[in-house]
Amino acid sequence: MNQILVVDDDEDLLALLKKFLERHHYVVDTVTSGAQMDVRMRTTAFDVVILDIMLPGEDGLSLCRRLRTTSRVPVILLTAMTDITDRIVGLELGADDYLAKPFDARELLARIRALLRRSTVYGELLTGHNAVLQFGTWQLNVAKRELRSEDATQVPLSNGEFELLLVFLEHPQRLLTREQLIDYAHGSTHEVFDRSIDVKISRIRRKIETNVRSPEVIRTVRNSGYIFTLPVRSIG
């Protein structure tokens, strides 16, 4: 069974989420602080971390930043803030998804399932002869979820960045609307105007473009969407 860690200082919410998610056959661990999260992460390989932004002491954004230096575990941020800036910052730091409080537990469940499904599918996709995709001087090992430059240096990708980059590699030299990118990368758990696509494209560009101010690999088509301009071939 998949293991989930929920980090939130609201003990009533933790109890409700633990009971709800365990009914849906997940193993759930709950903690109320970053320090407790660190202890659990050292002993357990969690499949998803659900992380509240507004924590006492070290907040969720700081914890997310630290997690991304050591782990690629999918992260869902919970926020009571209505300001879109906090959500964008969280995505910039490497979170895979976010959910605003108050929320319906069924929506959280849908997002957990979507993250786990993408992690499983993309981890198995294009294995064997199709395990490594070449574009320009870059190589993406799909099975290992690793991006490497021409000199074989590994460039770290969050789960969200990997998933979106893979969408582009599966649809090279083709115009993709934001709605299509959202559907391919996230499925039906996101609204059409989810800003996470823009944020993740910006992060990917900073890693693979020669000049991020004038991107050539992922081009913006005004009022239409994006095109991944390079041909892609399998070298696995």
C-alpha cells in the first residue's frame, strides 16, 4: 500500500484525513512540525507528502525547499491563503500540486491518486529500448527520471517538471495549448486556468534554454500555447 505523510499543526484535521485516507487503503502517518517530518522522512520512504504552508516554526515553503534538495517525493501543499502568489512560490520551490483550505477530502484523494498514477506510469513508460530520449544535446532517462546535459551532468527535476517535460517530448514540434498541457500533465484534477503550467515551463526553461529571455526550445505562441521545437529520438 502507498504511504502518505501529512504535515499540519491542526490535529483535528490530521485525525480526519488519517481516517479518511486509511478508509481508501493508504498507510497514513501524521506529524505537526518540520522537525517531526524530518524524523519520519529518515525512516520511511513515503509516496506522497501533504504539507501545510502555515506551520509554526519552519513553514511549509521552507520545508518544501529543503525536501527538494534530498528527495523527489511528490508534494501537495495545503494553504489557507487566497493569494495566488503563495501557490506560485510553492510551485517554484518544487511542489507538485496545491490545494486551498477549506477543501473537500475527495478532491485531495483525487489529487493524490493522480500524482501516484503519474509517478507509476511515467516510471514505467518507455522502458527497455525506449528508456532514453534525446533532444538537442540533452538526454532524458524516463525510467530513472533523470535529465542529463551534453557532458553527462545530471540536472535535477521536480516531479512536476519531469512530467511536463515528458509531455513535450511525447509531442515534439507540435502546438500544444495550455488546456492540452494541463490535461496531459495533470488530468482532470486541475482547472483550465491553473497557473502551475506557466510556472513549470519557466523552471524548465531555466534548465535547458541557452537564453531564457529568448527561449528557442520551448517557444511561446502568442494567444495559442507552446511548441517544443526540437526533434526527439529514442536512443535507449
